Amino acid sequence: MKDISNRKQGTPSPCAACRLLRRRCTRDCVFAPYFPADEPHKFANVHRVFGASNINKMLQELPEHQRVDAVSSMVYEANARVRDPVYGCVGAISSLQQQIDVLQAQLAIVQAEVVHLRVWQNASRSSSNDQSGFHEASPSNSGSTSSQIIAPSHGDAIFDIGAWIPCGERHVSN
């Protein structure tokens, strides 16, 4: 059963938009289906960023089946603008893209380490009859001895990870 205190003379309480705008909420209120009375913060941020008349125009111009998605997008953009007034969603997207780039670089490094470990493991298996202290695998593209995989026979590996960092991020010291 609905709470009677939310009703005024038999009419339901106004939607969040009408309450914030201090106007009477009618049956055909365009805001009511998308901004319920129990979520006033939802409309407050959207109103602050877009303005009530612009929201009304956007909703009126859209077919009803697209309005839910439009309101969802407006709420997301408004919340992002409140958090970051300068960049809004673009700032959030940029931050996420930077995180993806960092994670992809880390993944490439880990994949390179796996390849190096497999090469080292195969080299140590093939030379298990060899009693020398070090096993050497093939050099990388640079050809320098510092970019080779050299592993002492007791299991510690030395890797040149710099060869696996993308060209724009590599710092080479000569």
C-alpha cells in the first residue's frame, strides 16, 4: 500500500523535476517517467548542466522508445560535468584510455617475460648435459650482448625488457 503522506488531496507527489522547478506535475508531464520523486539528485544535476527547457525540448523531439536512453546519457554526462566541470565525460574517457594504454604495456611486458622464460627453459633443457655455469639464448634485434637472455644455471634470469617496450616509450642510454 502506498504511503498516504506522499499524497496531497488524492494526487501523487510531483516528480523530481516538478518538485525542483516548483510547479504542478500533470499527468502528461514529460519528466515524470524519467525523473521519479524518490531520485531528486538525478534531475538536479541534469537541470544544472542542461537546463529544464533544453531537457524538455530534447525529450519532446525524441520518440518514446529512445527517451530512456537519452535520459540515461544526460544523467551520466551531468554527473561527469559536476565531478569535472572542464572535461566532463571526455575527461573520464581520456582517463580510461590512459589506463588501457598502461595495462596494454604491462601486458606486453609480461608476455615478453613469458616468451623469455620459455626460451630459457628450452635452452636449459637442451643443454642439461652441459655443465657450464651460463646458458645463452639468441640475441634480440639490437644485436648487443646486453639485450641477450643470459641465465645462470641456478635459475635466476636476466631480461632486457627495454626491447619489448613500444618505440615511443623506450629510453635508450648510450
